[in-house]
Amino acid sequence: MIKFFSFMRSIIVVLQLCLCLLAVETSFAAVSHVIHISIDGLRGDLLESYINSSPQDFPNFKRFVDEGATTFNGRTDYSNTETLPNHTSMLTGRPVEQPDGVPNTTHHGYLDNGSLSPTSTLHNSGNPNLSYISSTFDIVHDNGLSTALYASKDKFAIYAQSYTASTGAPDTTGADNGRDKIDIHLITPNFISMHNSFLSDMATVGINYSFLHYLLPDGVGHSAGWDSESWNNSVKTMDTYMGDMFDLIETNASLIDDTIIVLTADHGGTGTGHGTATDPANYTIPVLVWGAGVAPGADLYSLNPLSRLDPGANRPSYTASAQPIRNGDTGNLALHLLGLGPVAGSTINANQDLVVASDFEADFDANQSVDSHDLTIWQAGYSIAGGAKVNIGDANSDGNVDGSDFLVWQRQYGSSLVDTLTPVPEPSSMILMLLGVICFQQQTKRAGIQHWLRI
Ligand SMILES: [Ca+2]
Ligand SMILES: [Ca+2]
Ligand SMILES: [Ca+2]
Ligand SMILES: [Ca+2]
Ligand SMILES: [Zn+2]
């Protein structure tokens, strides 16, 4: 009788284990801090070729590639490759101009690029069909979190002026956090002091959402030309600034493991300008995401096979069936990473479906499918003890690549967002597989890679 009960108890334990294993999809854990960065004029294809040809000169941009989810083939707004219109898209999730066939309340319409008056706001100078144009600052602040804007061109005052105690919208989300949506703002052409102010503010205050704008590559591009030696050096300088960001996060106990950087650019450039919106040199920009929970070494297009498509050299319009990843996606992405909903009235990434991690723990190459290629990655990483990331085969985030990661791969094998027809093991056969594994574990004193592969 006692044997019978202990047998039943084992069965129940196994069934419970199976039930929890059936929940294979992971959910992204929100972080407390997002640093949203725009590097003015940082052309995507040039940045990529610099990193590839001399990685030692761009160690921090390379860290984004090795440790984060990235693309160098992002897109600006469709019709505009100027500074403020594109930054306004990043902050509002709206196209610059009205796309064909969509309501005239869709676009932000802020085409001005520098002639603001002290009373100019996005609301009185943008799309006349909108009385108020909401932003990332609204959503974060209305939810009781802290916000900051650091910008290195005076014309960025348009954002500070648009969200003051008198120009910002009343807060109707939970407790009243007020109409002044930007807690800290520093707008100065002295980007070195701007950068240092951010580093010290962030270390002491721990701002939840910061938007930073660095002018350097744009200024050098206009004087010396994009892809000139001076321009290359300006990107090296920005690389050291990004190194400061990593240091800031990794030396601060309250930021590490709770912060994500989202980096993009307003436009690229060629010759000494960037005004032609149809020129690939102007519309090709990077989108680099790094930090807690972000898939390491991942390509953003591979991570988003259902919602985004690498446009090659093309310039898809907003109504194209397959959308590229745009700088305008990054605002609603930043909000999503903070666990917040989208900007009111936004249309770019408005359903926040741009993801930065795989749905599956055993998707080691981060393409939203668990297949034999993921197994080869696990095989190559097998027996690494300590410091392993998911892209070398650590499915259960313990830093080791071992048999338990293989078991995760085994139960997720065939899972895919792309091809839902791929057979997934039936629960009953999964139970049999699991029982087999448990017996195997008991019988095996030393589990080498060949043993796991023979299961
Ligand atoms: Ca610019
Ligand atoms: Ca509120
Ligand atoms: Ca995969
Ligand atoms: Ca592991
Ligand atoms: Zn410019």
C-alpha cells in the first residue's frame, strides 16, 4: 500500500513537471530604466562596415552587436530625413507626413527643423488636425515614472516647450502626476557636459526614461563629409561615450540587470548633407538594443519574422504590407520595455510587436524557431561552465551549457512562430520522453554530450 502511494506521488510529480514544461513561451520582463539614444546622422551601413573592418576601434558598438539585438538596416521616416521631424517620430510613434489612404490625424506633421519661437509647440506647429500630440514622455510620466531629455541642439527646445505645466496634457492615468511631462531637461550644444550631466544624474537619480541626443556625427558630416576620416573619428568618439553608458550601468547595483539601451539615429548622410529622403545613404539607420533580457547576438529582423521584413535597399512606405524596422518604432519599443502601453494616437509599433528576445528559451540563434540548427549551437557550447548566454546554448539562464539545456531544446523542438505547421510533440509523447530522460539520468553516472544526443 505504501509503495502504491509513493508510486502515485511520483506520477503526480511527473505530471506537474510536464504541465509546467508545456508553458513554453517566455514573457519579457519589463525593466525599470530605458535609455533612449539618438546619435545624429549615424548612418547604418557605414557604422556596420566600420565595426566589421576595425572592431578594435569600435569596441562598444561591437558590444551592442555581440550582446544585444541589432540591425544596421533600419529606416527613417518614409518622406523625411531631417532632424526634428524624425526625432518627433521617435518620440510620438507617428509618421512625419500623412501616408496615402490613412486619416489626416495620423501624422505628427512637424516639418519645422529649427525656426521655433519661445511659444512653439508640436501641438500648435504640427499637424493642424490634432489639438495635442502625445509622446513617450506623456506615457511614462502619467504612469508615475521619471523622465528626462538631454539634447545637444538648441532646436530640441521644441520638446521641452511642448510638455510643460501649461502645454502638457492633463494626467488622467491613476494619480495626478501633473502636466509637466519632462522632469529633467538639459539642452545645450556642449554635448560633452550634456553627456557628463546625464551620467551623474542617472547614477544618483536613476531616471526611468531618458531621451538623449548626440549631435556629433551630423556636425562633422556637414563640415567634412559622411565617411570622411573626420566622420569616422566622430563615430569613434561616440563609441567611447557608449562605453561610458555600459560602465554607468554595470557599476551601479540598481541599474545593472534592470536597464535597457535603445539606440537609433534620425538619418544618415552622404557628401555633406542628408536632405534627400529617397537616397539610401540618408534613410539607412541603425537600431541597436542592449540590456537586461535582450537576446544576445541577435538580428532584429530574425527576431521579428512575422511583423517586420528587412527591406534590402528599398524604402517601403507606411502602407507597404511588410514594414521595415524604423527609428519611429523605438518610442513604443522603449515604453514596452518599461512595461507601459503605447503613445496615444501613435501608429508606428502601436501594438508594440517589435520584440527584442525570442519567445523560446532554446531558440539559440534567435530566429523564433527551435530546430536542428539550435541543437548544433548547443553542441558547440556544450560543457561551458559559467558565463554562458543563450546564444551559445544556455536555455535555462544558469550560465552553464549542459544536459538541462538540451532538455529544454528537446521539449521545444519544432516550436516556431514562423511555420506553425511544424509538428510539436504531443503531451503524451512528451511525458514518455521525460520519463525516459529521468530513467536515463538515474542510470548514467557521467553524462557526456554523446549520451544526451543518443536520447
Ligand atoms: Ca540630424
Ligand atoms: Ca498619473
Ligand atoms: Ca532558432
Ligand atoms: Ca544552462
Ligand atoms: Zn544634419
